[in-house]
Amino acid sequence: MAETRTAHFELPSYSLDADAALSRTDWNEVATSLELRAAYDDGVVSASLPVDHLKPGRYARQTVTSGFALYRRSAADWEWVGGPVMPVRRYFRGALTGDIVWSTDIAAAAASATMTAGGELATNGAVRTLQGAVGADLGASLDPLTTGRLYARTRATSERAVVASAHAGDAGNLYTALESGGQAIWTVDAAGRMQARLANAFGAAAPVTGIPVSTAAIVGVAGAAARLHGSTAAPISPGLEVFRNLADTAAVLTALPDHITVGRAPWIGGEISLIAPTLNSAGAFTHTGALNTTSLAATGLITGWGGGRVPVSVDDLADVLVPAAGDLAVLTTDNMLYRHTGSAWLGVMHLDTEGHAKYKNTGNQIVPTNTMFRAYFSTAVATTTDVTHTAGSSLIGSFLTLNRAGLWSLDAGGNFGSAAGTSLRSIQLADDVNTTPWKSTGGYSTAAPFPLNVSTTRRFAANQRIALWVYHEQGGSINLTANGEVTSIAATWMGP
């Protein structure tokens, strides 16, 4: 019996051989041929499938460790198809990226989930996963301890990892973080407003219990712990506002682009404390309440203020860095209150015994007849840095120099000694050379001592010299006697 075969797997056809007898050998040969070429199950691995004399389109099934698997013969290889039990891997092939390779639906309704050949998954339902990784490469190592239970990673320039979009303004929170008891501790609503109910930290800071926000500059990086920006465009908006409590509507601190206000009105019992070794200000300083200069002096040197008409104590007027017209300052070196005119500091008031000087004569001064003679004052009764005393002598007399410009009160007296007869006696306030008299008085004296007094108030420029001039027509010299402080001269600064 002779066997005839084709190039593809088919059942062999037989014809009688020369002896025309079908022997046992012939039947064994037919059985072996069928076993090698038929679809069969070897119960071990798929590599046992036949590899030659196979026609495309034939199927074979094997029982392997992955479960029952069904294979289909292509032109050259066996292709895995599937099996009654889900295999380790299942392949779905589409001709184009957008081809849907599988979909699900309920009772032939619209698709509830689809998968394209390009790998795009769409679903109308919820996606649940114990691992919870999204956007990770297939080869990425995912671990809830490192990547968390929800992980998104971009793969190209300008890609966004996570976007939460509200369908309308009345949507619920776009993000909600819950503590273990179910209470929301951090939310972002549909308008993008974030609210946190626990301590938060930014930069190099750590969360601090009881402090909603804690910020710190990043160590080793130039910058700041925080930066707040106001708006100079209408409506002008502050970069910072601080309120006493949630119910208050008047800020106690407002930082506008060009104006910073500390305090509020009304503020009953409010207080602002400045505590520093040195307080500097390069601009105007204004306030509407009392200024506790004692406390300021106790906390440190005030080296710079500006504006506000509020007295501040300084050791040097130059410490007020940018003074404005009307500013007030107390200079500790002379205990005087100064007001700024807009171009210079002007002393306006002494705060102690300064500003008054008085000098007297303690002996007799001989005054010739018919001669304007400058009186002599040898001894100080009161002194001030506002007045310089040039004593001179009994022969040439004395004069005072007014060191400060302003309004001055001048008072002087002279006591003429007794002389026989009746003659004119007079005294006058004038400059040191008697070219500009300001006030005089006189009278006719008999033999008794004759005291005279003269006073005036007028405005003088700085460095003006003043003196008391005496005169008589006795016909011979007479004495100008001390008589306590009757023969004296006084100058008191009244103000600018």
C-alpha cells in the first residue's frame, strides 16, 4: 500500500502497493502520521505543537500551567488565541491606533467602557485599584510606600500630571483630604479656594501646632520666607491686612502699595510696641494716639523717624533721616523741642531751665558825667547756652551775645548812687556799641540813690549783642552801685 502526501497537513490517502495487502506496518505508519500532524494536547508546554507540514487556519489546544490555551496556525507560526480559562496575557490587535479592540455594555445599550488599540481606556464608571497607579511607565516600580496609592507621572514636555476641572460654579470641592475620622482637613473648592484646618508649613519651616501657616526661607538659597504683593491699579489693594478676630472689619495692620498703617480707629485700649536696640525710619511717621517716649527710650536708641508732628527723643537731629515739615523732636543734648520747617530744624521750646540768663554787678562802677557808658556785670546769676557773657571790666563794661534767633525778653536795671543836687539820670538797652537803642528810661535825681529799670520784648537774629548803657548829668562822676540785683541784665528766650 503506497502513501501520498501534500505539502500541507491533510489526512494521507492510500493506494494499494504492489502486494495490495494492508499490513500491520502500514496501519502503524498511518497512526504515527496522524499523531504528528493532528491538533492535540500534550499536557505540558506549547512548544510541543507540530512545526512542519501544517496548513494555516488549523487549531490546537494544550493544557499548560497557564490554563487551557487555544492556538491557531498562521502561515509560519502558532498564534495564541485564548482559552476557556483567562490566560496570563491576552492580545487584542487593531489595524489603527483608534480601533476599539474591546468594549463593554449593559443589555446592548451604549458602551460603558472601551479600549483602543493605542491603549486609551475610557469608562463611564469608577476605576478601582488596590495599588492605584496612574501615568506610570509599564516598567516603573510601584510601591504604596514610595509612589503612594495614586501616582501620576508626565512623559513629555508641557504635559500635566493631574487636572481637576469643575463643570460649573456650583460644583463641590475639586479636592478633599479626609482624616481617619472622615473630617475634611484640606479642601479646594470649585473656585480654586484652598482651606486647611490644620497646621501647614512652607519652605524650610516645619508645621507648628496651633499655627495655621508657618513659613521659612530655604536654607542656602537667596530669597525670602514669604512675599506679598499689593495692586497699584484701581482699585488699589493692600499686600497685607491683619484683623483682631474673624468678626472684626477694621484692620490693625494694612500694607498698601504706598502707605502702611499700624493701628485702627476706634481702638480702645490698643497699644503698639516697638522693641529694638535701634529703630530706623526713612519716611514719614504718623500716629493719632499717645506716644510713650519713656518706653521707647527704655528699649533702645531711636535713630530715625520722619513725619507725624509727634515728639521723638534723639541725641542728634541728623538721626531723623527724612524729616518733614512740622516734625517734632526733642534733642537730648540741650533738652529743647525742635520743629522742622521743611528745610531746617528750628528750636521752639526749652523743656528745662535753659533759655534764661542773668548777670549782676557786685561792686561799684564809676560813671563819668555826660557820657553814655556801658554798664559792667561781673557775676552770673543764671546761665544758658543760648547766651554768651562777655564780662569786660568796670572801665569798658559788659555785653551779652544772643546765640539763638527768636523772640527775646530783655530786662535790665541800674542803681545810681547818691550825689548832691538834682540832675538827669537815664539807662537804655541797645547793642554793644550803642548804635541801635531799643528801650530807655530816665528821671531827675536828688541826693538820694536813684534806681532805674528798663525792659523790652523783640525778635532778634542769632549772634545779636546787647548791653545796658547808663548816662547822667551830675557834673562829676558818680557810682553805679550793686544794691543786690538792682544793677543787672537778663535775657530770656521766648520762642522762635
